[in-house]
Amino acid sequence: MVVLHALSDFIDCDFAIADSSCSYWYEGRCPQSGVRLKLPRTSMSEAIAHGLMQYLANNDCYSREGKMYGILLVEQPNGEQRVLKAFSGLLNGCSVVESWVPPIPGRDEVAFEESRTLAELDAIKQEIITLKQLTERQQYEILFNDFEQQLQTMSDRHRHCKHQRQEKRQQICTTLTPEALTIALEQLDEESRQQGIERRQLKRQQNAVLQPLQQVIAATDARISELKQRRKALSRQLQAQMHASYSLTNFSGRSQSLQQLMPGGLPTGTGDCCTPKLLHYAATHNLKPLAMAEFWWGESSVNQDKIPGEFYGACAERCQPLMGFLLSGLRLNPIREGGVRSPSPDREGVWGEVTLPIIYEDEWLIAVNKPAGLLSVPGRYRDRQDSVLSRLRNLLADGMALVSVHRLDRETSGILLVARDRQTHRQLSQQFQQRQVHKVYEAILSGVLTVEQGKIELPLWGDPENRPYQKVYWQHGKPSLTHFQVIAREGDYTRVEFTPLTGRTHQLRVHAADARGLGITILGDRLYGCRAVTSRLHLHARELRFEHPQIGKTLHLQAITPF
């Protein structure tokens, strides 16, 4: 089975010579030495991954299910470069697929147990589905609503009668003789008692009808709970067997089972991801990794946190804990690039050179030309720590005092301001809040815009259940205003200039994509519906004009649009 692929299967080989810039590091500490080891995701590996995306896009079988895919650029002992490709988990129910890296060893040892357990898990799943569709549930809902409506109608009628009785009592107290008054009041009291009896009878009828259904439903829910516990126990048992059988090998030639590597327990699916598959295969076939890239393809993930065509780092739960072991024994060549770089090949074993052009710097602030694919500030999780701010903090003597004044989306390139002290940060932040900063963005739309210029004014709201997606929401959205001007029409695309007067999250991306705005997505904006295969989001923060808070003069910063 052919697993090593030529570069020409994915990219124009001239690219390999022209570009090797790094946008992300796969990293971990060696368990023995504590040394931090790194493997880059480079522009070249991303280009190879985009070539794989084009292949996947032309075959329907890869769009049936969403999953992570990965490529690993490797060097053979003779110096030739080749490409490995892998998928996470199963591909259309298969673990071994022609031309893809096979699963790590150990799966065959538990194949029978896995097959038996998966069959039982599927049977449990089907039984749970059937139990959830119990006809008594629908009957109970219909009858309960019917009784509630009857009770509400009765309550309204009784309330009206009570009001009439109160009025009648006031009237007869002044018009009837004592004897006649006593009889009339007893009649009114009897009417009240009869209505109470009527309500209690209806409640008894409701209980008589609903209670048997409730008992059936309760028994069914107990069975569902029992099945879920059984499913959980089976999954844990199978995972424990697989983790004890799965054996990983690193570049030092050392092999260990997943259970040995993480005796405290592992999440479901550990060992089936792209990263361990690719690195284990390279280590056991005398291949030297040069760069790696992982991306999501197919349907968006269930919780919408994975977008088709987007690159992702090592997953925090399954792969990141294994990275130190997997990379042990690996020796990388320094990656030579332009721009700001770390002072030396540090004690942790790699050259940490990064492209981060500084376009303005003084004792109060720094302005950088942020590349696409790099976060403005560190994220919450370990695989999202690489950012403009963290790089500057590592590189500069006063780095820990740096504070980001504003942010750009990860996929957006362009000018980003960083303050070197709290006072400068506060004063610049006030200018942004008071809309005193003039911002100009340049973008390419994935279609032809027929109007030349105008403004877009739509309220934006971020759904907390579907972050980071933003949408137009007239009731709760925050006001946002953007001016636009067409620069040029280039074939099927339109180059535009955006001037946002507000600074909402994803403002330009939503104003472009929404039908009530321009109705055309920015090229490469997969989050908002662009399906074109392209290397990046075509949005760039080109200009920034503001008053320097310390010296009082106006600064007009510009960064050439890279697309």
C-alpha cells in the first residue's frame, strides 16, 4: 500500500523553495529531559493541506461526516521530501484505507472485542431511541394539556361566578328580610361548595387518566438511565483495553502503550487522532518530520466549534498530552525567516524564529503587521497560546508590561496596536471607544458587487450557544456602521475598502455576508458561508490613524495588502 506521496500530488513544487514561514507550533516537553520540543505548521504544509482539501472536495465520500484530517511533510534518509496523510477515527466505518496512514498498532489485538462492543453499543443506542419515542409520552402530553385547558376554563368560570355571588350578597343584605336572607345566603354557599366539588372531581379524573401513563414513562426513563450507564461502562471498558494495547513509538525508538503514557485515564478516541498516527508512522519508518498541518473537513462539528477548511492545533484533551513523548528524539533544522525572532536557539532545543514585522515602535507603543492565522492575544486553551502578544512578551525586555489595545480576528491580517504601559493603553482605548480612531480595511468579496459605495447599518449579536458566530438581531443586537467603497472588480471577485465606524466582533464579515448588507461573503470566510478553496480570509487592516497619546501628533500607519 502506497502511503508516501510526492509533493507534486498536492502543490506546485516551486512553492517548497519559495516559502517556509511558520504560523503554529506543535509542541510538548520530553518526559525524560523536560526539554520543550517543537514541530512547525508552515506555509508550505498549509499549502499541501489545501491541496488535500481540493482532493477531498472532489469526492463525495469525504463530505458524509465531519472529521479532522492531517498531513505530515517528511524527509526520507536520501534527503527527498514526501507527504503522509491521515484521518482521525474511522473513515466511513473503516480504520484502514488505501493510501492513508494506518492506525497505530494495537487495534488488531482488540478487533474482536471492539466489534462485539460496538455492536452492543449500537443496540443500546437503538433501544434508547425507541424508548424516547414511546407513544405514551405523546399521549401524556396531549391529555395533560387537555386537562390543563379544562381546569383553566373551569377556573375562569368559577372566578366569574364567585364575583357574581359577592355582588349578590351585597345586594340581598339590604333588600331581604332576615329569614329570606338566611335562605339566599345558604343557596350561594351551596353553589360555592358544588363548584369546589366539580374542581376536585376533574382533578381526580386527571390523576386517574395520567397516573398509569406516568408510571409507564417513569419505568421507561429508568430503563434509559440504566442503558446509558451500561453504555458508559462498556465504552470505558473498551477504551481501557484499547489504551493498554495501543503502542506508540517516538523518534528515540522508545515504545509505550497509551495506558503507560497516561495512567490517570484518557478521553475516548485517544490514539485515533491524526497527530499520533502521523508521528508514529514517521518514527517507525525512519522518516524525519519537517512540518505538519491539521484541518477539519465535512460537516461542521456538533457544537459548531470546528469549521470545514480551517486549520487547528493539537487537541487539548487527546493529542496535547502525548506531544512530548511523540516528539522525543526529534531534531529539527532551524527555520530561517524574516521579521522579529527570538534571541537564540534556546535551551529547549529549537530555534523559535517567527515572522512578526514591526511597522512602528517607540517607548510608549508598538504597531505590528499581524499575519493571517495568528491570534492577537493568547486564547484560553494550551493550543491557542501562540499570539502577537505572547510573541512580543517573549521577545522584548519589557514584554510582560505589554497590553493589547484592540484585536483583529485570527484570520485577519494587518495593523495591531500594543501599548507598553497602562496609561498609554487607557488613552488609546478611550480613542477607540469614542470612535476617534480612523480604520481602513481592504477585502476581496467572493462575487461581483454592483454598487460602487454606500453604508451598512445592521445591529449585531453573538449567540452564546454558537460562538464565535455573529448575526443580525434587530431586538438585542448592538448598533454597527460600516462605509464601503469598491476599489476594483477582478473577474468574479470585487476588491473593496471598508471603513468601520464601530468595532463589533466580525462586523465587516457579517456586513459583507448578510443579505441585508452586501450579500457577498469575503473570500475565504468559511464561517459565514464562503466555500471557495483558498489559503486565507481575504481581509486586511490596511490603515490606522489616531492621535499619539504622549507626543500629541497624528500617526497614520499603513501596511501593504498582501493579496
